[in-house]
Amino acid sequence: MGRITEDLIRRNAEHNDCIIFSLEELSLHQQEIERLEHIDKWCRDLKILYLQNNLIGKIENVSKLKKLEYLNLALNNIEKIENLEGCEGLTKLDLTVNFIGELSSVKTLQHNIHLKELFLMGNPCTDFDGYRQFVVATLQQLKWLDGKEIERSERIQALQDFPAVEQQIREQEKAYCLKRAKDKEEAQRKLQEEESEGEREGRHTGFDGRWYTDISATLPSSEESKDDIQAPEIQEGGCKKKKLDNGEDDLEFWNKPSLYTPESRLETLRHMEKQRKDQEKLSEKKKKVKPPRVLISENGRALNVNEPKLDFSLRDDEKRNQLVLDLAVYRYMDTSLIDVDVQPTYVRVMVKGKPFQLVLPAEVKPDSSSAKRAQTTGHLVVYMPKVGEIITGCQGTSKPVKSTPDSSREQRNKRSQQMERLEVDPSKHAFPDVANIVQAKKHTPRRVQAEPKIIPSEEDPDFEDNPEVPPLI
């Protein structure tokens, strides 16, 4: 069962940035709270408080909420109106479907002079004769009761009949209190019987779980192998029998007639809590640890895996000599949830922890590979250059040439044959004289020197001197 804690209040105070000391509105409905506590210390500025559909049995620890205007305690186990005198600003109180039988306790609300609306429908006191006249005459500041406006004539009539109505209400209230005391004794006796019966069943069946071990210890040693084989069957049969027994008990519980009392409501909720816990235990036992996905076989071969179940396409771009993988990841998925790993023979993409692995038809270069997201579709596109081929331009005449050792040697020989070398004869040319270069800038008269006669070299037998050709300077 739940309790009012600081963490619970902060989680329900998100509209106030989880600050509780200045909180003006708080909703703690359907939290299975059994006791009303701590609110008057932590949330002094509350104006609206929702506590409907809980297990609260007493109104307490709210008298210091001076600013409280609306208190909703519908669908709880409250039997008496009390401890609301300090709520000076209270204008609306909802106590629908509780167990209020002491109708005279409404007199405590006379101190709440600003109270305008009161809801008591669904309580045992509403079945009393003269219920509405008694409340209207007792709380003269009320404007609405159970959603119906109080007319001036109705209040005058209620005040005139109040002495007789009050006596009638007290008699009915006394009878209800006697009946309620008997119901409490009966509920207490039934609870004790169930607890004692549960203890007996626990001792009888070996609640500690050692019953099977004790039985197997008494069997002769020659039958140990048979016992080992039959043990799972016995345990499975025991589980099935226990499940059937639980189903029968549950059916019996819901078919059993019960009184409309706070004790029966608590019993029902505890039974539902027990059923929920048993169901969780069964689901935990059935839940098996899923083995990790096998991506590489025992012989080292990569496998094709598509655990995220995404559409994809693998294209061979011959112009750029590369493989292109287009993986249709979700458009609005954060890129941080995607991890790409390119290997020479396969590519692996982890999408939210689920592996996508694809074996490639050709070997690629992991270092030169790249990946990016498409801005329009959100697809993941992976570019993987292939190994063993020269990447050429986009010209149509170019063809990929395989670089084998023989072909590379032939290419080097062809280049060496095509290379032109310039040969210089050192006997005919010498290094320039730096001094003569500097002096050549001076304006000096140029002397005409006799041109030397070129004598053919004896080393060149094919040389013929043609006198018509002018000599070289």
C-alpha cells in the first residue's frame, strides 16, 4: 500500500517545477494511500487537494492548511467528518462514496463559515430518514448539497422540523453504530481464520520448498537416476496444480458474498495485490534470457543479419569503383543511436543496439569508407571504395586496370624507353665565367675576330663539309 512521501509529492508537482513549499494544487488520486500525513507541514499554501480513490480511513493532518479551498476525498474509507476546523478558507468538500454513518459529525463543519458546497451521496447516512433536512438545518452557510441548490423555503422548513428530525437521526445513527460494530468483529474473526489457515497450509505443504528434497532422500540409491528424470515432471505437475488451485481460490473469492464495509474494500485490494505479485513471479520464471545474436560463425565466416528489420539496397558504383549501401533507418531517429563498422569483407550497423550485418561481394577499404544521413529521407548511406582496382575519373573511355606485379613492371619499362635524355659534350661547352658576365654589361668596342674554321672530327667518318653552308658562330 502507498504512503505520502516527499518524492511522491514532488513527482506530482511538475507544474510547479517540483517545488512543494509554494505548491497551490496537488493531485494524489489512485495512489492506494492509507493515511493522510505530512501535507500540512510540507505544503502550507495548498488551495486545491485531490485525494479521491484511495484507502484513507480518517481525516487528519490538514487543519493547518488555512488557504485550502477545495478538498476531494471521494471513494475512500472515511467513517466520520472531523479535523477540518482549521481549514478557514474551505468552500467545497467532496466526501462522495465513503462510509460515513455518523451524520451528527457534520456539526464540526459549522466552524467552516465559507463552506458553500458539500457532497455526501453514496454514504450510509444518506439512507437515513430526514438526512437532507438535518444537514440543511445544521449547516446554514451551505448553498449546495449533493449538487442540488438549497432553497430559502427549504431551509426555513428544515429549521422548523429540526428538533424532531434530530431525534430521528440519533436513533438511526445508534442502530447503524451497533450494526457496524458487529461487522467489524466479523471481519476481524474472518481475517484471523484466514491467517491461521494460511499458516497450516504452509506447514503442511512445506512452504520452505524442501518437501521434494526430503522425499527424494528416503528413496533407495539404486533409483537415483529414475528420480532425476522424474523430478522435472513432478515439479511441473506441482506448478500446474498450484496454478489450478490459485484459479479456483480466485473464482471462489469473487463469487463469495461480502458486505460493503471498509474492511471488505481493503480485503479486495489486498487480494488484487496478491494476484498481481503472483502473476509477476510467474512471468519472471517464464521469462528466459535471450541469447546474444550470432554475427560470426565458428569458422570465422560473417553472417547476414537484419535484426532491426530495415529495408536496404547495395549498389556497385563502377564509375567511382565503390560499393554504396543505402539503409532505410527511421527518419527521426537520433544519429547517436547508430554505430557503423566497416570491415574489408562485411559492414555492420548497430541501430538502437540491434545489429544489421551484410557480407560484401568484394573487398573494400575500411579507412577510406564514409557514412552520412540523407537530409530528406533520413536513410544511412555508406560509401565503401573497393580494393585492388585503380580509381579513375568519370570519363567513359577509362577502364579499370588491375595492378599485378607483371603489369607494373611492363609499364615501368615502357616509360623508360619513351623517356628522352639530353646529352651535353663537355669538350664543346664549359661553365660560364662569372667575371665575364659582369664585364659584359660595360659598353666596350666590339672586336671582329676571325671565325675559326671548323675542322671535321676524325672520329666521325660520315661527316661531309659543305662550303655553301655558313659556319656556326
